[in-house]
Amino acid sequence: MPILKNLLFLAVAVTGCMLLVANLVPAKHGKPLTATRPEAYAENDFQQTVDHINQSFRKTWTSEGIQPALEADALAVARRLSLGLMGTVPSLEEIRQIESIPADQRVEWWVDHILQDRRYAEFVAERMARSFVGTENGPFIFFRRRKFVLWLADEIARNRPYDELARDLITAEGLWTDKPATNFVTVTIEQDNKEKENQPDPIRLAGRVTRAFLGLRMDCAQCHDHPFAAWKQNDFEGFAAFFGQTHVGFRGVYDGQGEFEIVDRKTQKKRQVAPKVAFSPELIPEQGTLRQKLAVWVTHERNPYFARSAVNRIWAIMCGQPLVTPIDNLEREGPTPDALDILANDFSTHGYDIARLVRLIASTDVYRRESLSRLDSSEKAEKTWAQFPLTRLRPEQVAGSVLQATSVATIDAESHIFTRLIRFGDQNDFIKRYGDSEDDEFDGRGGTIPQRLVMMNGKMVREKTQGGPFGATTRIDWLAPNDESALETIFLATLTRRPTTLEKESLDSELKEKPFGRGHAIQDLFWALVNSTEFSWNH
């Protein structure tokens, strides 16, 4: 009996050691490289569009006498792509893969890798969902935000045409638990209004559609005519009337009978409003329900606002700033960059292909410039997109980057379920403490003192940068053959770059002279870089 116990103990110990080694020592060859589509970048019309965009910006720079920033290196571009499309910095494992690709193909390979990664679909879905349904939990019983975002991620993952997706959201019928697209409608349900209890709000729906899909603040004319706005009160009322026959019953969202009525602010009496659009009424089809007619009009290829609004939003997600600010006001005063119309035309003529749009933006000179102009005024250069814009990371980007930087292996959909659950819990807890800008994604607000304190003294940063058998600090200490290699690995994991000569000279002694050994020095350096200004900005 004692022999069996000893054998069992030995077997458990050996198994534990094998699992520990498997997790501590990276696989010799790592994950296989993602298959790419080089032909997508070689098509004549693709290159023509990229060239046309580049020429439009160069024309502006020449006319204003601006010297554009220098070209950024591949790792810098990979970092901004990863942050903009997946909400995290590249892992050490992914950096090694990028650098195994020929230098002139690295960015294109990384773009295609991202487009096939589930993190891309989920991150972009969450960003889009903020404009579609907001960030709140919505009306109890009638709204399932998580289900909506997961459905949206599935549609993005299969690269469903954007116009089809928009029409689905505007016209969807059924139960919000069975047909996730209907949550676009049910999020507006009125629960406190006795007259319209548990029914969608046409006013809110009209506001969502015009801002999210057209980039127009038509709802600003909801109460009265604005002296400077292009849209008048009756334009917005007519738009809202398309949702006057949208109801919710036992079978979910459906289209039935009814007229859209509002209370006249002057007479205080109800009056009916007929459905109408503010421009191009000839684009409305004769057949279909009111919502179906509106959906066709909104997504029509001859409606210039639809494609432009989508391009402006994808550009903003990738760059941190939209081409036109505010993002939901394409009718703002002042000139609009020619690149917006060039990309919008390509987007509409190529089937509203989001993946193609991502590839186009990532291929432009603007996207591949350094974020600091060494040749001209940075403020002047950023205003004209002569340098990549510096933008503060969003809360989920900060959390995702900390979690990934402190893990040598990639944390993605293929990671162990426990790894993903821990990441999900840590990220949610961090965002609650750090704060979220909610619907207003591109407000440009600076960081706050409480946010800095969460980074410097918070639980997640402290625990992730401390030593542990599966953390990056321990693995770098154990596996780095020398101090120079350890320093380089730390910089790659946190800032996606190698240290400069000056940084090497000043930090090399820190690793060698630390009284408690190299392990503690690595932890301190990791903590310092994660809390650096460079880490918390997209550049």
C-alpha cells in the first residue's frame, strides 16, 4: 500500500513538472503562420485607391508647406493595428512571427492575421455596438446587449457586407433572445411611459439610425428648427415616422398598423406625421414595410452619407480619431478630407467590404507615418494627417495591453478556457475602476489622477508584474541568456520596440546592480514601462 501511494505521488509530481515545463518553456516552433491573401493588395483598383488617397494628402501638405513625418517601422505599425483592431499590444510570440516574415511583407501579413483572429471581430463589434445600442444594459427583459455584441462579432468575423448588416438591424423582427439583431430596436423600449409602455421609441430609433448609419445629427432638430442646421424639425419627425408601425408583442418585434403621432408643442394637441426623408426621396422603394423602405433608402449606394459614415467610423477605430470630427456630424462646417470620399466610393463599389476597407486604410502613407513629426510642427502635421495621430488608449485597450504584455504566450480564442476566464474577469474589474467614456468614444479627454493611481497602485498591474511561474517577468528571468536579451524582451513585450542605445546604457546597470537579483529588477522595470506615458498612448 505505501508503495502504491508513493508511486501515485511520483506520477502526480512528474505530471505536474511536465505541465509546468510545458507552460514555462515556449514551443520550439510556436504557432503556424497565418495564411494571407497577397492578391488582395496586388489588385489594380486596390493600388489605385491607395495611390489616390496618398496623393490627396500630399496635395494638402504641399499646398500648406508641411513636411510629413518619416515612415514608421513595421513593429510600430503592427502595434497600432493590434491596438486599433484587437484592443491589445502584440504578444512576444506574435512579434517573433512578424519578424520571421520578409520585411516588405510584414504589415500586410499582420493585417491579414488580425482579420482572421476572433479578437478582431469581438473588439470591433463592441466598438460598433456603442453607436448602435449604447453601453447601458437597456430595458429589463426586452434587451440582451451581450447577445447582440456576440451576434455582431459573428457577422464581422464572416465579413458580412456592411449594408446587409445595417438593413438587418433596421428591419429585424422576432424575439430579442432568438434574433439578436432586434436588440437594436428593443433597446429603445419605453418602460416608464404609460401611453407607450413596453413599446419602441420612434424618436430614439430615428436618432440612432441617423447618427450611427448616416453620421448626421438630425435629432438636434427634434424640438425646433435650428437656425444653422441643414435639417429642420419636420425632417426629423418624418424620419421617426418610419418607426410608427414598429411594435413589440409576444412574438417579439413586428410591423403592424398605426400612425406616428407627436404632441404639438404650440397647441399641445396630437398630430399625425407622415413618413418622409429629408433628401433623395426617389431612392425609397414602393414595396415593403415602412422599416424596409427606410433601410433601402439608408443603405442605397446613391445615399452618400451611408458609406462616408462607415468609413469615418472604421478610420476612427483604427487611428483613434475620425477623419471628420465629431464622428456623428458629417455636415460640420469646413472642408472634408478628400480621402473620406475616395474611401467611401471604393467601399460602396466593392460591396461594402469591411475587410477590404481595413486593408486600404492600413496601406495608406498616413497610417504608416511616425506619430512624431521631426521635420515640421507636430500640431500642424497632426491636423493635416502628416503624422499618425497620438491618442490615449481606451480603458479596454489599457487592460488588454497589460494582460498581454505580462504573458509571453498569446492570449486569444485558442487559449485555455481558464486563461480566457481570468482575462475576462481581470479586464472587467480593471475597467470598472479605471472608468469608461461610454458612448462618446472619441471625446479626446485626457487621463485623470484616479486612472494613474489605478495603474500605479491597482491590483491587476501589481499582480501581473510580480513574479509568478506563468508570468512574463519570471519567464524572462529564467529564459533570457543575458541581461541585454532580458532588457530587449521586456521592451518588446510592453512597448513593441527595442530599447534605444541611451535606454540600454541607463538600464543595463539596473539589472546588474539590483541588490535582490535580476528577477526583482525585471519586475521593477516591467512595472515602470507599463506605467510609462508611451505605454498608455497609441502611436
